[in-house]
Amino acid sequence: MVSVHHTAGTTPPPSVATVRYELITLGDELLLGLTPNGHLTFIGAQLGRRGALLQRNVTITDEADAIAAQFRESWARAEVIITTGGLGPTCDDRTREVIAGLIGQKLIFDPLIERAIEERFVKFGRKMTANNLKQAYVFDRGEVLPNAHGTAPGLWVEQDGKVLIMLPGPPNELQPMFLDQVVPRLAARGLLQAREAYVQLRTAGIGESALETKLQPIFDRSGGKLSVAFCAHQGAVDCRLSSPTGALSAGELEAVAAECVQLLGDDFVCSGHDSLAHVCAELLRAREKRLSVVETATGGLLAQAFTEVCGACKFFAGGVVCCSNDAKMQLLDVPECLLLQHGAVSEEAAVAMATGASETLGADYAIAVTGFAGAAETGAVTNGNPVGTMFIGLFTPAGVWAKKLSYPGPRSTIKIRAVNAALDWLRRELLRAQRGEATPTRRSGAMQ
Amino acid sequence: MVSVHHTAGTTPPPSVATVRYELITLGDELLLGLTPNGHLTFIGAQLGRRGALLQRNVTITDEADAIAAQFRESWARAEVIITTGGLGPTCDDRTREVIAGLIGQKLIFDPLIERAIEERFVKFGRKMTANNLKQAYVFDRGEVLPNAHGTAPGLWVEQDGKVLIMLPGPPNELQPMFLDQVVPRLAARGLLQAREAYVQLRTAGIGESALETKLQPIFDRSGGKLSVAFCAHQGAVDCRLSSPTGALSAGELEAVAAECVQLLGDDFVCSGHDSLAHVCAELLRAREKRLSVVETATGGLLAQAFTEVCGACKFFAGGVVCCSNDAKMQLLDVPECLLLQHGAVSEEAAVAMATGASETLGADYAIAVTGFAGAAETGAVTNGNPVGTMFIGLFTPAGVWAKKLSYPGPRSTIKIRAVNAALDWLRRELLRAQRGEATPTRRSGAMQ
């Protein structure tokens, strides 16, 4: 068992990657499939960003026996154990008591927490019941992690050369507590890196293997000091550059990343974790341009990608979701004869829809997505186009085009890939416009 | 250790609830937070429907040592072990080899699987690489679960009084395999109930404790033979009635459920698992009515709820997603003076938007949602309305109304609750119209 480093390290020790992290997520609602296990996704990603790999996640029931058995096993093999849930006021919430017994801690009443709970109830005009005071009991040899968004505080214990972190279940309470209180404490003890462990370059419109081939000359020159990981997700690939042995300094890593960005050209989306829609939004805002969208098969997903960006009203003129030809004709002035002649799923329709969305909503740019994402009951070929056929139309101040794409896989995948392809096309056109380049003349549908 | 029942039982044995199920989900992408653990959600829910509670889910890395250590521990304590992932063609896919070694199975080459893999590559016009044939190796004393949607078949082993089920990682391959092949086999061995273990009554617009109080007289009469569980999710509560001891027959359980439905009135949404949008869609289709929506703060979620329903074109006339007043005025003919006088987040605006959405899109019914769902950077009070204030407008053939709602919590919760409230209001109006009842006269905003 590697012992836990208690000295505050300034240089991230390479051992961070070898620290054994385990996450115990509690709750019947997870095992019954009522709630997705978002804590695994969140905590796994946050640890990864700071150079640690979560070794194991165990989801168990709320029963005292199950908690005791699992905690005993995990405590014997892990160095940092994080638990989520089971800290609330009801009789189901047994985690605190069970674990206190196992690690020989006494539970003591903390009047400061009592006051914070009472104040929270007063603030929201609710009546506090007596069982809420259960949450004011804390370990006698531990620290309290105050909860800014709820009543149950988190608990932090260092004992037997290990760290135990107990977090409340609601995501809006857990997530800020983890980022603001847990990450800095772990970093100060050398159990997480003090800054992000890797430089992430987001790319789009290029496959994983083509990306690797393109960047290989740069990787080769690093002579084994560089570690590279690729994470592909539905038309976008993230490339993560790191130096786990510390052989490359932060500055050297940034220099390698800059070389990659140079070589990638417009395939490069951004450094870090911003979404494609966010990057498009920045480009639109910088040039004070507005965007509108119209979609059929993606059913609102494209509009949502933009409305999720903070301050969307500044650049998002609006979106139209339609299934029927009526809606296209009424809202967007798409001529009926065009839809009848070419079909609603066609390049011509995509061009007319994008143009209509731009004109009706007074937007400089407009995206249209129309196609067959497939349904549970159909695998049909419609109008010569099999399921997975999508047409994207893009209206810009320089012209309007459409292209045909085709995706395999289930409905949900087809929808996300079409949205990402549409966002990526818009992004490339915005980059071209930003550089003052003329958009290459081409026939509708001739692109990519 | 309870031994596994190999006899095909016709009556569901009460012991199903005591069978120890464990799920091992493999993959660094889960532990790094790149992919949510959807297998837990899906398999947990499916087992729960057939009377079994998944006891534990363990997520581990793809490393051979980690797989071996975890499998050994789980095999010693569980009766049914399900693994997901690690059956693919690459060198990362070690699950088959590692587990074969641990349970003393030989891997043998199956030419039938080879042919199925080859045919699949031909069908999709792709070139097969040699490593794909790794997927044609199966246990010498086990069964193969054919994969209708991919190359890696599932594996089924009964040994040492236990069942081992190994499933491929992609959800669109795993899910049909689990429903079509795994569930019937488990049921035939008495490890799952042959039919749904509970009757689920979906309700909306009534809180969990109010629901319990309302139904308590019926529960009391069952004299302890009935088990009741409530599952609350964002404005909707499911009530699950079961008889784990078998004291109530299926018919008696249905009779209790029918009594509950009677007492619940319009708070009852449906029996089973249909979504609120699906129930609204059925009501609209039955009366050949069409619906349109317009939304600001929910940014496309409401339109998505309807476009996710199969055959949405039959009843969904279209949706508009807007942030700016311009879009409301241009697309929906909402008068500018109204927006200026009352604000875009007001009952008046909600009424005008719903009316505009109905008229412009030629729909019989229309829902409008406008409000402040909050953003990461703001907690501001706008125009006297704090974050969480939502106005819903409902246009029907009988009139148009709006109501004000207020939700606490994070942005994502506020959005889902507003969508559910809007769907529930529409559903109630459709029920009233179906019964030919006059909608009660009331002032805008006076409802609920």
C-alpha cells in the first residue's frame, strides 16, 4: 500500500497517477435505474483532469450491511475513498453512522452546523423537522466541508494513511463542494496535480486515425517524453497531451500543443472543454452576427445546443422545429412546389429551409437539418434515402449550400452526429469569414 | 449461498427478490467520465421490473489484473453476474480470455460466428481485419447469444450453481440482446419473474406525500399483503404496487390498481412506463387534433419531448425556440407593445405566444413556456421575477390561459420541471375535452 503524501507539494509528483482512488455511490435509485450515476461521470472526469485515474466505482444499496461490507473492503485497498449520498435527514441515511463505527470515530454534535441548517430553513420559509439535526453530527477527528447549497455538510477524514471524503447526494450540492473544497485539499497533499494534467485539443470533422496520422510527426519528435490519448465522441475527437513522468515542463507541453494547433488548421476547435456550439457562439459574438436554425429529424437538439450557451440571446435569433411540410411553408416561406418536387429530405429543401430561417428571423447565418434519423418501428428507405441520411443546409452572407451525410447506428447517435456535423460546418465558415477568405465556389452538396 | 434454480418455474418464486445479482461494467471511458454508465440504468431498471434488485454494480478499468481481481470477488458472492464491454476485436478487449482462465473454460473457435461476422462486413461494405475473428472464440461449456446489431456475440455460462452473462458494450447491441435473449432465459430458470413484478401507476401534478395520503385507505384495506413504492421524478411520481410474498394474485393486484386509478382521477397519467408526452400524443391522435409549441427558457426541450414520440408528424405541427422578442413578433405575431408593456416573461406574453403558435402553425392546441431558468453566471431577479419563475401558456379550442410557476434548484431541474408541468396541463385539458366537459371559467393565472 502506497502511503498518502501529507506534505503540500509544489511540483506535482508523478505518483499522482498511481494513487488508488475508489468511489462508492450509494442509493437504491441508482441500482433500480431510476437515476443515472452522474457522480461517476463528474468525479471521474475531475480526477482525470488532475492526473488521477479513478480505479473503481462501486454502487451499492442503502442498507447498513451492504455499506459496511463494501466500505471495509474498499478501505483495505484504496488510498482515497469518496462516498456519495446517504448523509441526509431520513432513516435511510445511514452512511455516517455505519462508517463512523468501522473506522472508530465518534459522532459529535456541531452547533455551528445546527445553526447553518436552521438558517437555511428560515431563508426558504420552510419548517425544520427534528430529524434534520442528524446532519449536524460529524466525526470527532475529521473536518467539515460546508454545504453552500444544502443542509448536509461533507466530511473529510485523514486516518491510517488514507483519506476518506463523504459527499452529499444532490449533484448541485456535491459538484461545487468537490471543485471548491475537495480538489484543492487533495492537490495540497500531492494526491492530485496542482493544475490540469493534460492539454486537451478539441478537434472536429476529422477521424481518430486520420488525426493520429496527421500529428504523428510532432509526437515522434518528442522522443517518448509525451503521452497522447484520443477520446472520440460522435464526430468530435479530443486529443490529450500529457507528460506523466514530468519529462516535459508545462511550457514545453504548451509548445507541443501549439505546434499541433498549427498543423491541424481548421480541424482544431479549441483548447480545453468548450462545446462546438460555444465556439460557434464566440465566433458569432466577435463579429456581431446572429444565427437561426431549423430542424426536422434532430427535433430540437440543435436549438438546445445553442440555448445551453450562456447569454444565447445575444447571438441566437431563434429556432424552428418542424415535422410537417405545412410548418416549413408557413413559418419559413419554403415553396410547396419545391418540397413536392424534391421531397422534404433533399438538398433543395435544406437550402430553402436555411434561407427561410435566415430571412424570417433576420439572422446573418442559418443552419437547416432535415433527414431520417429512424424510429423504433421503421427501418425503411424513404424516397431512395435509407435511415441515417441527413441533409444539412447552411446559409451565410456569402451564399447558401447543402450537403448530404449518412450515418450508421441507432437514432440517438444519428441525431447527435448530425448536430455536430452542422455545428462544425458553421464553425469552419465563420473561421473563413473571420480571415476574410472568400468561400470556395462550389455546387450545392459538393462539399466534403 | 442460495443455489440457482434450474427448473423452469411457471409460478414466480418469491425467492427472485433474494437472488444476488451483480453487474460488472468495464471501461476506462466510464471511469474517466467520458461516457455515462447507461448499462447500470438500463439493466437495473429491467431487473427491477421483473422483481430482482441489482445488488451491486462495479465499474473497473480494462486491465487484465483489475478484471481478474474483481471477477474473482464477485463470482464468490453473487449468483448471477453480468459483465458489459471488453468483448470487441482490439487488444484492449481482454474480458473473454481473463474470465475463461478464472472459471476453467477453454476458448474454442466457432465457425458459425466467423461467418456471421464476415457477412456483416460484406453487408456494410467494409473490409474485415484479422483481429475481428477474436470475437468468434467462445467458451467450450457455454452458450452463444447472437448479436443482431454488431459483431461481438454475448456469452452465457451456467457453472458452479451460478450464471455468468457477458454482454457487448455498445448500448444498441446490448439492449435488444438483454431483452430478447437474457430476460427469457433468466425467467425460465426462476431467476426473474415471468411477468412484470409490479403494477406501475404514473401520476403527475401531485406530490409524493399527497399521493400517499390519497391512496392510504386502499393500501390499509390490503392488510399488509401489498407492497407500495413511490418514485418521484421532477413533477411526476410513479407508484409501484407489488406483492413480493405472492399473497396477492396478479388479478387481485390489478384490482387494487384499478381502485387507485379510480381514486386518483386526472392525477393518474397511465399504467406502465409511457412518457407524459406520449400520453398527450395518444390523446391528441384519438381526437385528430394537432399541437404546436413555443418556448424560451426551456430552449428546445419541450419540442424534443414530442419529437421523441414515434410518428410525431401525425400530431406535432411544429415548435419555435426563441430568446429574443424579435423572433416572437416575427414568427408568432406577438404584438411588440404587449412585450414592452408586460415583459417577455409574463402571463400576457405566455398567452400571446401560445395563441400565435396555434394560429401560425394551424394547430388546435399550443403550449408556450417563457421564464427564467437561470444561468451559470446569474442569480439575478429580472423584472421582479426571481430565477425559477416560469410562465406557461395553453391555447385550446375552448380558450387560452396562462399560469405562473416557481421552481427552486439548478437550471437543468427548473427546465425539466417546467416541461413536465406544461405537458401535464395539456394532458388534463385533453382529458376534459375528451369527456366533453366545459373547461372551468377562470382568470388567466388563477389555475393551480
